[in-house]
Amino acid sequence: MATHIKFKPLLPLSHLSNQTTCPLTSWVSCMPISDPMASLPISRAGYQRGNVAVSVAFNPQGNFDISLFDDDDASKVAPPMPPTEGRFDVVIDNDVISRLDLSPFQAATGMKSPLSVKPKEFLERTIGFTINYTKEDPQDPRELSEFPDIRLWFVRLDATYPWLPVLLDWRAGELARYAAMLVPHQMNMRMGVVFNPEALELFAVKKTIIVYSWLKHHNIPKPKIKVSDMARMLGFGIGDELYDLIENHPVDLS
């Protein structure tokens, strides 16, 4: 089933208008990622929505399918892609989750200490998760991202390794699933995951600041391109103003 990231205005639905303005000033573009101008800074400029519900379809393997109308056929989404060959695969289960135990992640990746991690190897191989979770009620219809204990495990993981999203297996959908663990959302029978727009935007900006600083700290070439690609996977274009601010006020990762 395809996972859709659907962007809505930051006002309550009852206050929707024909013009949507972009929050966070000019740092982040809230335009659809299919728009060639989406990666450029837009100073409080919106885009015309009219009666069109703009959505970004994100299938479980990280491919994009741009859909402008709610009644578009979901079967047009590209078929899933397999996990990246040779990636670090982290396996967690009920016991690990209940104890907030990060040792399976550390054993699978070798990341014993966050401060000792060198990004290059992980950027080349990427990281993915296998969640072997047994539900108390086999008839429970909830998706894994709707279980509080699973989400809490990922909250602890993210607090320990805040730059982790850039190392995930994006093409296999790991970034979308990781975001679903940390960002408020609702499940839609037809559309899959529908994120809270404000929360998703804040998540994308926060990770931009952290990941860019981390890659710069480790002298990774062209960190802006890598971070911008990550943001685009979440449906956002990052303006140069934000990168300039990070350069002038870097995050202390020591």
C-alpha cells in the first residue's frame, strides 16, 4: 500500500482558502516537489490551490508519484523496490521494544557511541529495520507506526542518533517509515499515512539543521546536496537562507 504525504495549510480545515502561504518564511518551500521551483527559497509565497488537493504519494520503497486529484488511481504508484543490497539490517522484536533496548541497533551497525560514528560507510551501505512485532490481539487493525511502544523505541533511537535519517535506506522506504514513527499522522484507508503538516515540516527543518551540521563536521563532500535530497524525500525544498544560518550558527555535535 502506498504511503502518501499530503500537505495541508497550517490553518484548521474549516479555514481553508484558495491560497496557501508557506510557513517558516523563506527557508522551506511548501510547493509540490514536482514543481521545478520547489528547491528555491520562497519568501512567504504560496501556490494556487483552487479546488485541487495537492498531495505527494510516497510508496513504501521511496518512489514518488505526484497526484493532484484525490480520486486518482492509487494503482499508478510505482511497484515497491527491494532493500538496498548489503545494507545494515536492524532486527527488533517485542522484548527489545518493551525495554527500549538499543543494543540490536548498535550490534547490527557497530554504532556503540554516537560520537564515534563516521558517516561515509553508512552513507554507502544505508540502514534498514525489520520489526518483528507480535500484536496482543491478532485482529488489531493498527499499523506498526500506530503502536505507542514501537514509536517510543524509535523516539529513544532518534534522541541518541539524531542524524540517523540521512543514513537510512531511502529507496526501500525507510525514511518514510522512520518519519511515521516520530511525526503525528493519521491512517487513511485509501491514502495510507497522512502526516500532520506542521509536525512534518518541523521534523524536516530540524533534521536539516542537525544532519547538515553533522555531515559538515565530518567533512562529507557536498553536504547540502545530500540534505536537500533527504528533505525532498519528505516533500520539501530547502532554501539557501537556512543553510547560511546553519553555517553562521553551527550545531555543536561534541
